[in-house]
Amino acid sequence: MTHRKQAVVLIHGLFGSLNDPKILAEFDQVEVHAPDLIGYGALSQQETAGIDLLAQAEHVAKYILDAGIEQAHIVGHSVGGAIAVLVADRFPELVSSLISVEGNLTIKDAFWSAELAAMPIEKVEEIVACYRHAPSDWFASAGVPITEWTSRLATSWLSNQPATTIKAQAKAVVEATKPSTYLQTLSRLIDSGLAVSLIAGTRSPDAWDVPDWLTRTCTMRINIADTGHLMMAESPARFSCAVQACVAYNKP
């Protein structure tokens, strides 16, 4: 196995994958990986009933080890942000820095997950089927301009996981971020000296439930111009530029 000292590991959110050639191609200054979580993509047939975010964090840690990466800059988007915190907490030896991209910090951030988690699976399947019927409309509702590429990306994200995964992952993030101990974990990571950076789209900060203390103590905060929650779909170049700026600043 070839060992690399540093790499960026992208952890995707509730829907889809960040393992898209157009997104990854923009990371020209760093080695980048975008693994599927359990229940997604190549792992979409794996059992997810009862899964929690710690299991997803352990899965990411195993990926890092299997890939021969000594330490990773963990970049978590949305639900992936909550998983990234658990990776950093449970496997500190594998993490060089933590970058939360509008990552779920509190139950307020996980409002949509809370709604999905409470629904019967039949209702979740109905919602997902509705999105799949008009994927471009789903992306457009999030502020993503519709082009040939974003239309394909929306279709790909919606087909990347079954409704059972969506419901299970939604329940897992609610259970992980509801207790006050979750933010205490993040505070402890910062106190330990871990570099923790925050990235958001300029249309999103007011909706992102970032505690004042985190704004004061984070290593770097970047708001990407003219983007919202799905900034990597709106502008892969600006998304990668923001991540790479955090990585460059946080390199040991």
C-alpha cells in the first residue's frame, strides 16, 4: 500500500455523493477523496436499519486507513459535517483538520432530517419519487442554476440511495445532534488544538445555527459568494477554492 501524508476527504450529505468528476477536478492543489457512506452509491444495498452516525464515522476512518492516508483534512457537508465531528473525536490520529460546510451543528440545522425521520417509510418513498420525477426542479428549489451538468448531477444524487437510507440517515443525524454533548464534543476538539474551519454560501449563514462561541473560536470562516447550501453544485470552482484555502491555512 502506498502511504500519502495528507489528503482531503469529502463526506457527503443526506442525498447524493461528492464523487463527481467535475467537482473533484477542481481540487488541483490537493489529493481528494469522496467515499460513499454506508447505504449510498456502491454501498446502497447495505443494511441501514438502526445505523447511527458513529457507524458512518467508523466507516470513514476505515476508508482513510485502507487508502493509505496518514492524516486527512475532513470536509463534511450538511449531515456529513456531523459525521466529520465524530471522525475527528473518535479517530484524532487520522485527522489533520476539520472543515464543516454548513454541517449540522444542532437539531435546528437538522429540521428536514427531523421531519423525514418522523415519517413512515411510505411517505419518504413518495417524497423521493416526486424529486426523482423532476430532479431539475429539486435542484432549482435550492437555488442551483439548471444546466446540462447540474441536471445530470441532480439525477445522479437522487438515484444514489434508496428511501430507506434517507430515513435511516435522517434519524441518525437527529439522534446525534439533539444532545448538548454534541456541541461539547466540537468545543473539546477546538480546545485540543484541532483546526476547525467553517464554510457557507452567502445565502445561508442566517439559517445556519452556528453558536457565537464557534464563530469566535473557529480557525477560519469563509462565505462563498452568490451560493447557498448546495454551493458545490452552484460553483464547483469556488467550493474547491474555499476548501483548499482552509487546507493551506491549516497545513502543519
